[in-house]
Amino acid sequence: MTTLRQRLVPYGLMGPGLLWLALFFVVPMFFMAWFSVSSGSLEAGWSLTWTFSNYTDAISNYTTQFGRSFLYAGAATIFCLLLGYPLAYAIAFKAGRWQNLMLFAVIAPFFTTYLIRTIAWKTILEDSSPVVSFLKTIQVLPSDGRVLATSAAVIAGLTYNFLPFMVLPLYASLERLDLRLLEASKDLYASATQTFFRVTLPLTAPGIIAGVLLTFIPAVGDYVNATFLGGVNQSMIGNVIQAQYLVINDYATAAALSFTLMIIILIAVMLYIRFAGTEALMGDEEEASA
Amino acid sequence: MTLWQRLKDNATLYVGLLVVFYMLAPIAVIALFSFNDPTGKFNFEWVGFTTEYWANAFDNQEINDSLWLSIRLAFFTSLGATILGTLIALALVRYEFFGRKAANLLIVIPIATPEVVIGAALLSLFVYASASLGFTTLLIAHIMFSISFAVIVVRSRLIGFDRRLEEAAADLGASPLTTFFKVTLPLLLPGIAGALMLTFALSVDDFVISNFNAGSSVTFPLYIFGANQRGIPVQVNVIATMLFLVAVIAITFVILQQRRAEKLVEKRADDDNKASVAIPI
């Protein structure tokens, strides 16, 4: 028999934490929405004027940066998947005594500061660096070409920085794979390629989707890689939002841009949650059976 | 087995090792350039070897101040987020209640939101409320984005929790509070320690959200961002390498502890099997 008091226990436990999230995640979204349809300036103050043209202006002025963000983040996500899947597969099935070392390598970047890692790439891709000279020697790059301040550099940086977010969910889903299914497929005369595309890949789809979301979402809003590795022609929507908020102090435009970005991503996540549930993003499949 | 056959069988492993090299190369570059002796103020080109900056790692007052701020911030963030997160995890795993879906959603959505949006939204709130930006706003923001991660780590530990141990304590006459502090909490400790470490690391590393809500406070990542224009001192590489080594030592220690605990559990499970008592779960 549960008394009212007992039924209130979970609310008491969750209360403080969820209140924090409500106050400092949900409520700020409303204020951002408020700014996005306001007009004014830092000096004169801001007032709610329901200026929806903030949105149309912001989107039409920064279509290029929006497009670039989705293009770069999309490319980085594809590269992460192409690099991450073999790595996760190798760690799960082929690594043997290398397994722990390889897992360590995946999380090692987290032990150094994000900014310093990105600056390390700047060092690697500097105009006079050995890597760039090598690329010039093998004629991949013209002798006056450079790697920094190109789209390629920004995409490479994004790929590097978000690769662990792809590998970890992939590894988790590969590790759970029932190996007997692969044997069954082999017994039924499927080739290795057939087995991979018709058994392994579909069964690890939840891991792929989680990895894609966890890579794409932070990449699309990122402005660190574009700042350090790109030039003026590589600026992404994150750079614009940052500059509008912190340099130009045009809160209305900045809020309209952030809100647009948020809504696009929210729609994608909602579709995903409908499809896969919150469990895969929370890190495990089995729901609590309390 | 021919060489070709062997290459083919291990192809994925070789590709995997190449990717590992890709992951570790920048870290090696950071460590290498902590021994560089740059001629100008920019530390991008290799000039010559010196241990000078390791000897004078903490000579730069600006770096020290920012590092100290980051450490204090991360300390309070990890404490706050882990306490709030553990309580949420307990509620989610242990109780059936109305609104579970909404609670799950509120925890997942911040993870699925780009940092730039979180930072911008918080700044909107602070600007609207005319709050002065500084340590307090940073702490509010850092706890906010860390809670979800703390919940996930503690939750995964709670799901594998043997509740019979708590029942045993209750059978032996322990009050719910005694049971919590003497049984539940010690068993949860690895999860809590994991959450503390993860949220500490997230806080120390955070740049984007801090960029929006720091005001004139300068955390370590914010210092690096600012210094980028005028040249980053070699000490930054030294400190980054130190932090990396500390993290590696800490994680090795945790893994070794965990292995010991797992071996202990395996041994006990074996003993249980020998007694051939089948306990229905």
C-alpha cells in the first residue's frame, strides 16, 4: 500500500535538480524568444514589439552561414561515421590485447582542453608545417596553397573534435551485438560483405543514429573550429550568434538566429526520440524496472 | 596463411589503429610543443628544445589566476551537479511516477541542444534580469549543463544495483536512513565518483557557454581564447600536458579499482554457484 507521502518521494528527490533545469534551461528559452521579437538597443533598452521581421531579416542575411554550418557539420558527421565505424568495430571484435589502449585513445582527447586540441591542429596545418610541405611535395596542394583558412581545415577540425561522440555509441551497440547472428548468417552462406550490410549494420542502427545526433548537434553550433582553423569565408552560424550577442550586442538578431537553430535541431531530435526513445541517448537500452 | 590473407583479415584493425593515431597526434603535438623554444610570441613553429617552460610552469600570473578560477568553478559545479543528478537518478530508477516521460525529456534535451544556444539563452535571461555576470552566473550555467551527464552516469550504476542488499539491511532492523547511508550510498560510490569526475572535466573544459556568461571573469579556456590573438605562452602547453597526465593517472587508478571490485564480485558469484542456491531475480 502506498501512502500519499510515499508517492511524493520521487518528486521530492527530483525536485531540486529539475527545478534547476527548468529555471536555467527552459525559462531562458522564453527570454530568448522574448528578445527575438523585441526591438531596441543596449543603450535604450529593449521592449517587446512582436517584430517577427527579426526572423526573416536574420535568416535572409545569414543564409550563407546557416547553409555552411549544416554543410560542414554534415560533412564532419559523415567523416566521423566513416572513420568511427571501423574503429569501433576494431575495438569491439579485432583489438584483442590492444582493446583497452584503443578505448583509451578514443577518450584521451577529453583529457586535454578543447581549445588547445583545436590549436594543436592549427600547429599541424600551419603553412610551414611538415604536413603541409608533404602535401605540397606529393602535389596534393599547389606550391602556394594553404590548408588553414579553408573549408577542409574546419571540417577536419570538427571531425577530429567530435569523433569520440560517434565512436562511443557505435562501440556500445557493437559490443551488445549477438555474435551468434553473424555465425548464423555465415552458416546460411552469406558472404562477409552481405553479413555486414544485412545483419551487422541494421542491428547497430540505434548506435549509428545516436552517434550521428551526438556529432551533428554540437558540430552545427560550433564556432571554435571556424575561428581557429577557418578564415572570414568559413564563418559558421555559431560565429554570427557569438558576434551578435557579445560584440555587436544586437540581441534581437542573435536571439532570432539561436532560436531558429534550436528549432531546426529540436525537430530533428523529436523525430529521433519518436523513432528510438530517450534510452539510446541516455546511454543504455534497458529501462529501469523498479 | 599468406601475407595478403593476413592483411585482409586484419584490415579493420589496421584502419582502427590509423584512426587511433589520428586521435592521439594532436595530443602528442601539444606535449611536444611544451618543450619548444619559440623565437617570437607565437608557438606554432618548432625552433629548439628547452625545458625552461616546464621549470617555470607557473610563472605567468594571468594563467595561474584563470586556472585557479576554473578549478574552483569545476569543484563547485561537480559537487552541485552530482548531488542534484544523483537525486534525479534515484527517483528515475527507483520509483514509478506520473511525469516520468517529461522528466526524461527535460534531462535529454539540454544534451541535444548546441552549446551556443544554451549560452545565448542564459545570457538572454541574465541580461533581462540585469544580473551582473561573473562567478555566480558561470556556476549557474555550469551546474545546468552538467546535471544531465551526472544523471546518466549515476543512473547506469543504479540499474545494475542489487536491491536485495537493501532488503537485507531492512530485515536486520536498519531504518531507511541508516540503510541509505550504510548500504545504498557506499554501493553507489563508484557511480558518484564517476559523475564527479565527468562533471569536473566538463566544467574545466567548457568554453562556449562560459564565453557567453563570464562577464569579465576569465576561466582557463577563456584565457586561451583571448591569448590566441597575441600569442599563446608555452606555459599553456605545459599545463595542458600536466592536466592530461593527471587525468590519465586518475582514470588508470579508477579502472584498476573497478577491476579489483569486479574480480571480488566474480569470486563471490562463484561461491554462490558452488552453494547451488538458485535465487530467482
